[in-house]
Amino acid sequence: MVEKEAVVGPEAGLHARPAANFVKKAKQFDSEIKVVKGGREANAKSTLKIMTLGAKKDDRILIRAEGEDAEAAVDALVELISAEE
């Protein structure tokens, strides 16, 4: 299992377009990927689940993946969500 902490960069947080982009990127990997915020966990491949976390700009989230491409998945998603929109 690979996990890294990230700080949400987009002004809108993980809502609407940033959440859709995040899920689109997550679906490129075979690993099972979860996002954890405040003790709540969501499937990174579900836009609705990601949005229910309510992650806002500058919030800290944990991205956790398990599978063959877990490290690449976590690195790509941390880079994506940390970038300013």
C-alpha cells in the first residue's frame, strides 16, 4: 500500500470540475485508490463520493492506493490535486 498526504490546490476544492478531473486521472490506473479526509474515506474513481468529502482549498487529504501501479497512481493524483487551477 502506498499513501501520501496532499494539500488541495484548486480554488473550488474537490468539487465539480476538479473532482471530475481527479476521477478521470484515477481511472487511468488499475490500483484501488481511496481518498481520506477527516476520518472519512471515498473511492477515488467516483466523482460523487469524492465530492461528498467536502475537501476545500488548502485542506489536507490522504491519497491511498493498493495494486501494481499504486505508487504511480498516488504520485500522479498528488501532483494533480496540489496544482493551482
